[in-house]
Amino acid sequence: LAKTTQPISMDSYEGQEVNITCSHNNIATNDYITWYQQFPSQGPRFIIQGYKTKVTNEVASLFIPADRKSSTLSLPRVSLSDTAVYYCLVGPKAGGTSYGKLTFGQGTILTVHP
Amino acid sequence: EAQVTQNPRYLITVTGKKLTVTCSQNMNHEYMSWYRQDPGLGLRQIYYSMNVEVTDKGDVPEGYKVSRKEKRNFPLILESPSPNQTSLYFCASRSLWGGGTEAFFGQGTRLTVV
């Protein structure tokens, strides 16, 4: 499974856009990139998923360059409630022999200040 | 509502007393998994199951057992709990079709072994 590297922590202020970059140099051809959010003592929650270029949903955007060796989660106009840990995961499609294992790294602790 | 339900949410037990943490999902997902989360160590996979009667070890399986007799249920069994199994446990499920790695997590079970 591709190893991921993220900043340990980031600080922002309410109303700002936050970009969290994840490095995954050995991403495989059939790997997807997925981001999760976790609040203290709660289970991780799916945010967004992509394979290449740009993906946008109601809460975030995911930018993936052509070489796919990194990705950037973009949170527009963050609020205090966006304070959480954000995990970047890289893993294969359904049906792959290694599909069973999802590896969570240390994640990025995002703190949003008033 | 799609959900993964764990019980109990909180449990305090004594060393050596067998316990079971239940996990149930209502999304007809093939894949289910157990994680433990400890400060500074992130989320680590204990066991996973790709379908009924198919289970496999994750990264930290020692001291745990699982079973998958029905598609919706994936209990975690601690035959003889020890204090080093004090942790926050999460169950997760996801479909193995449609690509990607989106998983749904339960609310967690905080286990204390004294």
C-alpha cells in the first residue's frame, strides 16, 4: 500500500480557505485517494475521494496533479466546527487482493481559531 | 439511515474476563473491519473481513478474535483482556464494489481493562 505523508498540524482562522497536502510518491495505478475527517472520540467520516484531476463536493475539493504523487484537500471558508484530524488514505479499487487493508497515517490536526 | 452500530459505547472490565463488542451495519456491505486508536499511534487495523466466513488479520491482531457468521455483524472478541488492550475501538464497513475506499465507521467503543 502506498505510504502517505501529511503535515502533523495546521492552524487557520474562521472564514479562510485551508489546503492540506498529502504526499504519496509510490501510489499505484489503480489506487484512489480518499480523505477522512475525525472529531475527538468519534469515528472517521468520509469527506471526498478522487482518482485524478479535481473533484468537488458540498464540503471540499480535492486536487490531484497529473503525476498523482500528491494531493491537496481544500476546505473553503472554514469554521470552528472544522477543527478535527484529517487523514489522507491511498488504496486500490474494489476487488484488488490488497483491498482489505486500509492504512491510516497520523493525519493532520487542523485547528481553526476565531 | 445508513449506519454502523457498535455496542457498548463504554466498557470497563477486569483483566481476564472475556468480553464481546458487537458491530452491525445495515448497508449490506461485504467488507467489515475493526480498528483500535491510541494516542500517538493513530488508527491501527485489528482484523478485517471481506465477506461471510472470510476473515484476515490486520496489523495488530494479537489478543483478539472475530467472526463473520452473518453479513451484517462482525463482533470483536477479547478472550482474556489485558490492560494494554485499553483503547478506543472502531468498527467500519464498506462496499467492495464501485471502486475507491470509502468506509463508514461506528461511533466507537471506549474500553478500559483494569
